[in-house]
Amino acid sequence: MRQVNFVIIFVICLALVLFGIENTEPAVIHLVKDIQFQAPLSIELILAAGIGAVLAWVFSVWSQVQKTVEIRKEVTVREDRIHELEDDLERYKAELEEQQRLLPAAQTVQDAESREIYAQ
């Protein structure tokens, strides 16, 4: 993949150099009223492309930051849900243990009653 990226960057740079050699006539840039610059057309277009590339990179970084924030929110929500479920599980285990402690006592009461019935 690195070789492909290198080839793409090399071809773009070569095209920019050839474009710069062919377009050396000056052109005027009007930034604000009464403020203007004069530079070769190739330099102006290369600067415009560079600014566009920087803006695209900034947008890419911004979207990655937004995705990271969304993922962190989802992880926090899931962790909270996991903690709730773990608490529920512990509560259910405690209830089950309590019911199991009461269950043998109920069986012994029933056994004692049945013994009394058979004894009569």
C-alpha cells in the first residue's frame, strides 16, 4: 500500500512541476477590495490546491474526532448497562440463596407434619 501511495504522490508532484513549467505568466489575485497580489498562475493554482488539501485533512480529522466521541458515548452507555445487569445478577443470586435457605426449612416442616399424620 505504501508503494501505491508513493506512486500517486509522485505522479501528482510531477504533474504539478510540469504544470508550473508551462504556466509562468503572471496573474492577479484579488483577496479583498483594494488588496491584490500578482504571482505566476502555476503558483496560485498550487497554493489553491494546497489550501484545499489542508482543508480536506482538517475535515477528515474533525470527522474522526466526532466518531471517537460517539463511540466513547456508546461505550459508556454499554458499560452502565453492564453494571446494571451485574447488580441485577447479584441481587437475583442473593434472592435465590435466601429462597434456598427457606426451602429446606419448609420441607422439614412438611416432613414433620407428614410424620405426625402417619403416627396417628
